[in-house]
Amino acid sequence: MTVQSNFDIDKAALTLRYLANPTRLRIALHLLNGEQSVAQLETTLQIRQPNLSQQLAELRDAGVVSARRESRAMIYSLANDAQHRLMAALSSGFGDTTIAQARKKTEPDPPSHRNHAAHFAVIRA
């Protein structure tokens, strides 16, 4: 297998280095479920706020997560589709089948040609 020319190996290595920390990996994997506030992450993951904020800042600097302010709360989510795919691949690659099952449930069914076929009428003068 050849690495594509547009593949940034340095960025990939840096991202994986940030994710090598168990706390940061737990946070990023948890965000597969959707965006969460700092308070929600603190409660769900049982990580004290100062440590959580530090780890979120590291993930943000690495481009893994993004943040937005909603009133007084900071809301975090995976930064983009590429990060979502990476987290899903890590999750399923290490044995978590719930991600794959959840994705199958949310993906639309393939279109049925029988139900979506065009109908033509013949008009005679």
C-alpha cells in the first residue's frame, strides 16, 4: 500500500500521539455520541473539571474536537467528519460493536427502484 501524496503523516502522528492518552481518548470516543457540555462530560466520564478542561484544550489544539459557547456553557464535539471516522474506526477496531450498530440504524435504507421509479404517460392527440 502506498501513502497518498495528500496524506499529512506528521499531522496523523501528532493526532495519534494526543489520542494515546487514555483520558483524552475516552473523551474523544464519548463525543461519538454527539456534542456535550463540559458539565455533561464531567458527570458522565467522572473526570474532575480542571483535568477535563486541560485534556479538552489538548484535544482542541490537536484538531480533534471543536468548541462553541452556548450561554455560559462550553459545548464540545468532534471537530469534523474525519475525526468522527477516526474515532469510529478506533472504537470498532478495538472491539466496540455499538458504534457500527448505531451507524447502521441511522444510515438510510438504500433506495428501492420499485418505489422510486419514474412513471410516464402516453398522451395521444
